[in-house]
Amino acid sequence: MDLVIQLISKYYKVFVHVISWLAAFSIQVSLFSLHYGTQIAFQRGILILLIYLFLFYINWFYLIPHFYSRRKFFVYTIWILSLLLVMTILRTKIDVYYNIFLGSLKYPMVRNLIIRRFFISLFVCSFIWIVSSLLRIANLYTYESNQKRTLLQQNTEAEIKLLKSQLNPHFLFNALNNIYALVLTNSENAANSLMSLSQLLRYIIYDASVEKVSLEKEITYLKYYIELESLRLVNKNNLEVSIEEINSTLQIMPLVFIPFVENSFKHSNINQNGFIKVRLKLERKTLIFSCENSYSKNVTQVKDKIGGIGLQNSLKRLELFYPGKHILQVSDNSNIYSIFLTLNL
């Protein structure tokens, strides 16, 4: 009994479809068997049911997902009109073959029996198509809504992990220790570095909590982060940063670049004559970002761990906000690990 309940819970939509079609078939056979006999009613019912099933489910599984959902409305309309015409003709021929004459035809507006059968068939087939479309569109809408909620939850979890990653004691202590050393040496950079850390924390805690931020804010935050990480570098000449000044009203998902840049600083051998290269530019509405670092094979690498949230979580965040609008390429050749990202905003 428990197994049956589990199966029904898992496949309840399938059960609803099967029961609905069986009920419609039974009602149709029962009605027509009174006037034309059980055998003719059953044979006709099977053929009509096959037409309805074909029309209903080709619209459900193929036409709406492939054309309607992708906003190819003209192609979808051509398909539906063609399909309705073919199915209507087939249904009309079945009624002609079995000489079915519905009671509603006794008071016709059109005297030609074939034409009357054709219009009745067209009406019924159109009704099947409308029901299929409404249910399928509602189903897709519900599915997409659930997917968005799930992805949003995953995105929130990823952002929380990212927040923890950026606020981890190791990073903060390093930054504070480096700033403290600058203060002891009366360096002019101490105040600027402290301000960068303050702005960095403010951005993470407040600004990055929204769905999208201005591109300028995200880039400013990236610069703050690189500035603080560079405090611990022995030779800053090994760090190449090329970030174009971008004055734009474009919006972007927050915390896009930091996981990749943090990964470079974490795993590079920049203090052993290695290098890190960060580049960012905007071409019209396409953002082009690359991050490249050398590393030593003597050090255990965990390349799939980007900023503590992992490459997969970064991919999920991009897929959530930019489905079909981004390309992320990751390569690892000759002790050089590189990320190349293009993003259509």
C-alpha cells in the first residue's frame, strides 16, 4: 500500500492524464453506443482518442516548448493551423466512415453534411488544442517559477558562502596586519588601504545584498579587493591589472569577478617570481573579463575551489542571472591557470 501511495505521489500528473482520457473515452463510447452499437462506438472511440492524444501531446511536448516558449510565434501558428487542419480532416473522415450523425445536426445552419461534420470536428479539435495549450503553459510557468525559486535559494546560499569567504579571518587579519605595518612605517598608503578595506566591507555587507548593482560599483569593489590583496606581494610588478574606466548605467550581478580573482591570489606563486594578470573591458554591452595566474606543481592545487564557493556555484549564479548570455572558459596549461568570461549585459 505504501508503494502505491509513493508511486501516486511521484507520478500523480501521469495518473491525472490517464484517468482524464479514460473518463473521456468511456463517456464517448457510452453515449454513441446507445445509437450506433457498442462495437462501432468502441472502434470509433479508439480512433478519435488517438487523434486527440496526438494533437494534445505533440502540442504539449514539442510545439509549445520548441516554438511558443522560445517566442517563435509565427512558426508555432503555422504548425498549429496545419495540425488542426489535418486532425480535423481525419476526424471528419472517421465520422463519415461510421456514418455518425450527431443529434445537434438536426437543426443545422449549414445544410451540407460534410461541411457540418468538418466544423464540428474543427471545434472539438480546437478545444483539445486550447486545453493542451492552457495546461502546458500553466505547467511551464509553474515549473519555471519553482526553478527560479530553487535557483534563487541556491544563489542566496552561494552568496552567503561567498560572504563568509570574503570575511574569513585569514583575509581580514592579513589585510589589517599589512595596514598596521604601513601605519608603523608612517606610510602614506596606510590611510588609503584602511579606506579600501572599509569600502570593501561596506560593499559586501550592504550593496551586494541586492540582485543587481551598477557595473561601476562592482568594478570599484574589484579594485579595492586587488589593492588589499596586493599589500602582501613581494614584487608588485608581477601583478598586471588592466581595468578600463567604465562609465555606464548597466547593471550586473554582484560579486561576479571576486571568486576568480581570489582564486588567483590564493593559488598563484606570485611571490616566487610567478604572475597574476587581471583584465576587464566593456565592448558595447559585452563585458570581457580574464584572470590568469601561474602556480607551482609542488603546491597542492584545488582549482575547483573558487573563493570558497566552488566553480560549480559560480556557474550556477551565472546561469541564474545570465542564461544563454555568458561564456565561461577555464583552462589549465603549463602551470598557468586561466579564466575567460564574456557577459552580455
